[in-house]
Amino acid sequence: MADVEPSGARSSLVKRYLPIAAIVAALSAFLLAGGHDYLSFETLRAHRLELETWVGANTLLAVALFFLIYVVVVACSLPGGSVLTLLGGFLFGLWFGGFIVVFAATIGAGLLFLAARHAFGDLLRRKAGPTIQRMEAGFRENALSYLLVLRLVPLFPFFIVNLVPAFLGVPFSTYLIATFIGIIPGTFVYASVGNGLGAVFEQGGEPDWGIIYNPEVFGPLVALALLSCVPIVYKRITTRRAAGGDAPGR
């Protein structure tokens, strides 16, 4: 009986950390194999004609492969997501390519969220103690609004925004909804750039990677983020008014 318990504990540890180990292994293999060279604009420029021809002859297979690759790239936090978004717009058009990216990125982010929470969520709570509990309470109370702000305004790396909510007790459904809605504007900005890559290739130019920070693009994103904060502000105002109304002498 004494041997069974340690064996069970080891099995539990393997199950807990296996998803994270798989992600680390995939990232390491990708980097060692020079995968970042394949997910680059120069590679896309060099093989664009072959890609267009193959996609035209194998549309359904191309969509399925692109979707799967994008999910894996996001779930494993591999570099190259921006190039893939351009590629989606280039190969499948602005609207169809954009929505493929939105769905694939949401699924990939969800897988990473689950893997991180399953492996490290409880451990971080025990180590951090009251500090993370206070952060959890504040974040969970307005999780949808906070996540929409983080998704809409690209101030932090995508994989960081994928991981942090996993450690702060955000409900998985809330995380998925905020991710899906929040990445739509930025995704379609880059998909539109990808949709116009044909002209960029013909002119021998480079895509505008910083387009999302141009005032005419970044401004509306900030406005949407501020709009997402309205429920937080409203809740705080009503809470203070309620507290003031309950104060002694009122």
C-alpha cells in the first residue's frame, strides 16, 4: 500500500505538468529547427506564388492546416503570430482570413490558459498567499472589462495576457469571450495589411508592422478600451454611493 500512494502522486504530477512540458518541448524544437526563419516575411515573399497556387488547388486542406498551425503557434507561444495573421489575410482575404485567425487564436489562447492554470495555478496561490488573493478578487470582479482592455490595447505581449488571467482565477468562459471579442480589431488591422500584400510584393516594399500604433488605428482601440472600463467606473460609483448612504447619521 505504501508503494501505491507515491506511484499515484507521481502519476498526478505527470498529468499536471505534461501540457506545460509539451509546450516547452514544442517551443524548443521550433527554435532549434529554425522555425522562426519559416514564419518570416522574407519566406512569405520568396514563396508567395507557390503558396497561392497550392491554396487555390487545395482550399479546404489549406484552411484546415492554417487553422491548426495558428492554434499550435499561439498555444505554444511560438514566434510568428503576426506573420501568420498577414498570411491569413493574403491567402484567404480580409474577412475570411481575419475570422480564421480570430477563432484559431482564441482556441490556442484557451489551451495555453488551461495548461498554465492546471500546472501552476494552485502552486502560485499557495506561494503568494494574501497578495494574489487580493489581486484575484479585484480582477475577478471586473474580469471581462479588464481583459477587454488588455486585448484591445496591445501594450503587453499576447502570451503574457494569455497567462496572467490563468493565475488570477478568471473564469474560463469569461477569458474566452474577452479574448474572442478583444482580438477582433487588431486582427483585422493586420489581416487588411495581409490582404494588400500583393501590391507590397510587386513594389518590393515591406508591410507596415507598426500600423496598429498609427494614431488613426491606435486611437479607436484606446477609445474601445476606455469604453470597456465604463462598467468598472459605474460599479465603483454606485458602491461608494451605497456605502455613503449606509453611513451613520444618514
